[in-house]
Amino acid sequence: MVVTRMLPILAATLILALGLAGGLTDNQAFAGDLMAGKAKVEATCQVCHGIDGQATAPMAANLSGQLKEYIVAQLEAYRAGKRRHEQMNIIAKMLNDDDIENVAEWYSSIKITIEMPN
Ligand code: HEC
């Protein structure tokens, strides 16, 4: 009895929940990559490349505004050992394909302005 009376409410709740979940996944598809990239950068890259992609050490490259394809290609090369650098080889081996995509999304999304020397 009680269950039968509650069925419409349960159905409505389920539909609402599915609707919300669907909406959230749609919206977060892009932002999720960027935010996952930011989190990874904060945890793994920031100490040398900065959260803003400005190198904190003279030999660590600036990455802000770098082309996404270039960042992905370099990280894959470090991971495969085709590009050799002691620290970056170790770091790249800790990244899966999604991590590489996400950190590249983060650094390439930082907007920079260029000024030629006078
Ligand atoms: C311990 C310091 C350190 C950390 C941490 C670090 N890097 Fe690096 N990274 C370097 C150095 C030094 C280089 C230059 C290596 C070389 O000469 O090949 C470099 C090079 C790179 C390059 C190539 C740049 C270019 O212009 O070709 C990319 C891309 C890169 N790092 C991405 C990352 C990402 C993404 C992370 C985090 C997942 C990270 N690095 C973490 C020190 C670091």
C-alpha cells in the first residue's frame, strides 16, 4: 500500500535526478578537463613551471599559452623516453593519457600577450 502510493513520488524523484545528472555531465565535459588539469598542475608541475606556466627555475620552460598539441607531444615523448631529461622522464611516466590531455588543456588555455622588443 505505502509503496504503491509512493511510486509516483519515486518516479518523479528519479526523473529529476536523471535530468540533473545529465545536465551536469554535459556542462562539466569541458570545464572538467580544465579543472582536472589545474588540480594535476597544482599537485605535480607547479613547483617548477608555476600554476600560471611561468617557470620558477631558469631551466624549466615557460608553458603558459603554449600550443596544446606541442605540450601533449613533448609529454608523450618524455613518457616514452624519446625526449630525454632525467626529471621530466620520471614525471611524465606518472601521467596517463587523460592527465596529459588535461594539463595541456590548462597551460594552453592561459592567455598571454606578446610584445616585441623595441
Ligand atoms: C622538478 C621540476 C619539474 C617538474 C615538477 C615538472 N617539470 Fe616539466 N620541465 C622541467 C625542466 C627542467 C624542463 C626542461 C627539460 C628539457 O630540457 O628537456 C621541463 C620541460 C617540460 C616541457 C617541455 C617544454 C618545451 O618547451 O619543450 C613540458 C611540456 C613540461 N615540462 C611539462 C610539465 C608538466 C605538465 C609537469 C607536471 C605534470 C611538469 N612539467 C613538471 C622541470 C619540471
